[in-house]
Amino acid sequence: MEIEAQKMDFRDESAQTVIEWATKTFSSNLAIASSFSMEDVAVIDMAVTIQPDIRVFAIDTGRLNEETCECAEAVRKRYGLTIEWVFPRSEEVEALERTKGLYSFRDSSENRHDCCGIRKLEPLSRALHGLQAWMTGMRREQGVTRLALEKIEKDLKHGGLIKVNPLVDWSQDQLLAYTMEKYLPVNRLYRSGYTSIGCAPCTRAVQSGEELRAGRWWWENPEHKECGLHGR
Ligand code: SF4
């Protein structure tokens, strides 16, 4: 695929057009990755309208908030989807917790990346296996680590899969307006001041004026606020 040409072609296209292209091009070889953030639910809503049996996967890290599980259920029921849940390998989680305890990720950056590797990256690699493309709800406005996102990318971190990010140029107001207009299921964490959805012990509410992903791994530098699922 001529990825450079695709980037140019879709730069000014709407999220719906990008999703329509992706679903027609990849069909069942495309799946949406969902953390049940507002962004992800908006992407699912648009994609289901175009392709009702769109594949959606989610990673159950074992540390998700109850509110996220409830939102996942609301999405599953509303759209009649089978959410393809992926779990970490139990023996790896057992070894991690037995040797380092339940909160090792707070002790060092290395430990944090170890935990994300076991609970998120390894399951993600299995979820992506066999796909040609995956779709996310990532937006540039979410933080410094996401400023260079494109609507269509080649994901070199994951074997050169095509990564589709239809909402990259959406503002927070645009996202809220779409969510309200469509009465989409909303993760209740947003009502408590959260602006990003992740694992319970590594995500907290943010203060007014803080970056949208400031509540993720708040003890780390802003440049490091990715778990390795995304990035180059
Ligand atoms: Fe572990 Fe926190 Fe990463 Fe979740 S976000 S996988 S709990 S380090």
C-alpha cells in the first residue's frame, strides 16, 4: 500500500470518510482497539453505521476500573457487538505479582514498562495477529506524545500494519458535541474529572488546564505518557 499517498489523500477528509475507506479496504481484517474512552466509543458508533459487524477488541489488563467495564457492556448491548476481550498471560502476571508485588509500576520507569509489557503489549500483539489494519480513537490534542499523528499511518511497531486514526484532528468540543448528539454511552469516569481512560491505579482525574493525558502515570514526565501500545 502506498502509505505516503494515502496520508496525503486523507489529510482533509472527515472521520466518516476515513472509516468508510478503512472498512471497505480491510473488512474483517480491520479491528478497532477500544479502551472505552469517549473517542473510542465515537469511532465504534461511526464504524458500526458503515459496517455493522465491525470487529472491536479490548485488553482486560486485570486493573481496569469498574466504570470502564460498565461502559464496555453498554457499548456491547447498544450495538450488538462481540467485544473481543484479550487477557494477559496468567503465568506472566502471577510471576510479576509474586516477585514484585501489586504496585511495582510506581517504583521505577523500568517496572512500569514491565507491567505494561505484560498486561498490555503482549495481549495487543496477539489481538493484532492476522489483521491488516487497526483503528484507534487517538487525537493530536490529547498530548505532546500525539502531536504527529496522521489519519493513516504505517505502524512500524507492529509489523507495518496500517493504523487508522480517524479522529486525529478532532477537538475536545467536537468530540463532546458528537457524543451528546448521538447519546453515546459515556464512561462514568469522565463525570469524576477523568479525561483519559486507562488502568485504575495508573490513571486519575485532572485539574482544569492540565493536559488531557496528565492523569496517566502522573508521576512520570509528559513525554513518556505512553504505554507502548502506540508510538513509533
Ligand atoms: Fe500496569 Fe499501570 Fe501499565 Fe496498567 S497502566 S499495565 S497497571 S503499569
